[in-house]
Amino acid sequence: MQNNQKIPEGWSVKKISDLGNVVSGGTPDTNNPEYWDGNVLWVTPSEVSTLSNRFISNTERKITEKGLKESSAKLLPINSLIICTRATIGDCCINKVPMCTNQGFKNIIVKNNNVDFLYYLITKNKNELIRKACGSTFLEISKKDIDNLKFAIPPLPEQEKIAGILGTWDEAIEKLSGLIEQKKLLKKGLMQRLLTGKTRLSGFTQPWKEVKLGEIAKKISDKNNENCSNIVTISAQNGFVNQDDYFNKFVSSDTLTNYYLLQKGDFGYNRSYSRGYPLGAIKKLNNHEKAVVSTLYICFRSLKDKINSIFLEQYFETGLLNKDLSKVAQEGARNHGLLNITLKDFFSVKLYIPTDIAEQQAIADVLSTADEKIDLLNKKLEVLKEQKKGLMQQLLTGQTRVKVNYSRHCEQSEAIQFNNGAL
């Protein structure tokens, strides 16, 4: 909590230790088989960071009762607040069944407060926890620092009302996220059928054929003689993105003249397997008119009279070509961070495609329509997330107050009252 923060009327400043008992986690001896593969749930930070909502009810690993008893691990009761204080600092969740954690956590056994409210409070103030972290080997926040964290806290009925409002947004976000995943799975199935010829679109009967990549695309090795400084790299999810913006990396070289210059619609194949670069990803430059990539990439351009570029892009998205490329590369035959594949081998890889470009176009249209629907849902999801973010800022600081019937000590159904009206 910042020193100059105004305390809302009726709220009070409290330490985390005032809100419940803070307990650390622990790990039984990993060399003792008597401690592992039991029935006691045991969570690690990586599991919390990948949760789709604020609740956890199962864990990848489990320990035995003996492991729990003979280690520093503590069994947490239901509805404790589990907080990562090492690695993914500030990530948190609420356990729906009793469980314990490893030593990368400081957990709050909440008393006389609403655990959902505290979850949102810690989530909003994640950066505050990160600032408190220290350590030479890895960053970590101590139990003492967690105990002494101070926040302005409303009375319990107001906590419950705020948590209920934010929970409604979470439910909407989770529901929409689930719908997006369903759409992605449906599109994936559609791709597997349409891009392999297992399902043919109505009106197309011409046979498909096997072609080499070099027959439908040409290699690009144009150097950056235009002094383009728009450096891009491949993201697993987003295609080509600005390197500095997405990866926060910088180019050590003072000049970019040796980089390859790509035009919009060109493709790049990434041969690096270093962290942050998806192995063997093939992506199309869609969001930039011109950009440069390092010579770690094999760059190429589709031949318009041979292949529909959107069909080709969708074909690459299935991973069909990567399977063949990985066979050529021979996993393990790596040299200085590069897949061991020559240009000749790369452009000799074969694709199975329609002979009729009109069928390629029709398939591309179907899959592009599916992408557009998913993109629209993703935009709606971002709107919901921004709305929730705004609500958290307003409600968790008391800038906007909620109506609560304190005489009954329970939340009422009145609308949220904002400074200039109701939401």
C-alpha cells in the first residue's frame, strides 16, 4: 500500500497477518519413495500460473501422509489463499480441497475475511509483491514481508459484495474463453480434414497431387538494402511480431544490412531452437508491409500461379510440413542452435495439395472464416478483461463504493453506484 493512498470511509489498514495465518510450504525428500505418490495433493508454482480460473482442486504430484508429517509441508484447509512467492511471484489461487504446497509459496489461512476478495486484492497488487522480492539465486519474497504487507480493507459485507461482482466478470471471461477453445478445436478438426483431402468441398472433383515445396515457392535472400529497421521474429501464437516489442530483445549488431528483407505475404522458417523461438515454426508476414529477419531463417515466397498463399499458410498451421522437416533434420543432429537441414532438403519436402487453385481458394476461405470468428471472440474477451481490470481498480481501492446492507451482514442486490451514476 502506498503511503499517500487515501483510506476510504469505513475501511481500515491491515497487515496480511491480520487477515489470517500465513504458512509456508515445503517439499519432502525427493529421494525417499515413501514420501511420494500418495493421496495428499501437493502443488507447485508452475501449476498455479497455468490455471484457467482462480480455483485449484487437483495437482500433478501427490505426497504420502508420511511425507507430509516428516517435512515442512503444511496441509491447507479448503478456501485458503495460495500465493506464489518464488518464480511466478504474485500468482495465486484458492484451493477447493485440502492440499499442501512446495516451498515456493506463502499461503494464507483466511480468518474473518472473504478469501475471494483477498485473491483479487493480491492479484491487483502483484507488482507490489515483486518489488518486495529479493535474492541472488532467484527472486523470492519472505514470510516476514508477506506478513507485513499493508492494504486498505473494507468490512466483510463489502468484501463479499466486491468479490461477487468481480466473480461475475470472471465467470463471463471463463465462459467465453471456453467457447474460444471449442472454436479452435473445431477449426483444427476442419483443417485436418480439408487440408488432407479427406473431406472435399462440394463441386470439386479434380485429383490432388504431391509437389515439392520448391515447385510452388521460391527462396528469398534479398538483403536489407533499404535500411529497414522493422525487426521481426516468429512467435508460436502470433506469427511474425516485432522482436523488441514482443520479446524485449535487442540486436547486438550495429547494422541490419545482412538481414533478409521480407515483403508482406512472405514466409519464414525458423531453424533456431533457443528459448523463445518455436522450433521449426513456419509463419507468414501478415501484419507488416516490410520487415527484416536474421539469417537464421529460411525465407520464401509462394508462386501465385502454383499455390494460394492463404491455403499454404493454413497448411503450415496444421504442422503437416513440420513432420516431414523433422525427419529430414534428424532430431539430435543440431549444430550451434540450428536444425541440421540444408536448403536443398528444405525445398525438397513434399506437400499434398489440390491441383485446382480454385479448390485451394475455397478451402482457404472456409478456414479464414473460422479464423475471423475466433478473432472476433478474442476481441470480445479482451473487452471483458479490460472491464474487469477497470472494476478491480475502482472497487479494490474504494474509489467506487458498493451498497451493502450492514444491518443484515449480507450482500444486497443494489446496483454498483459510481460517482456519476450506476453501472
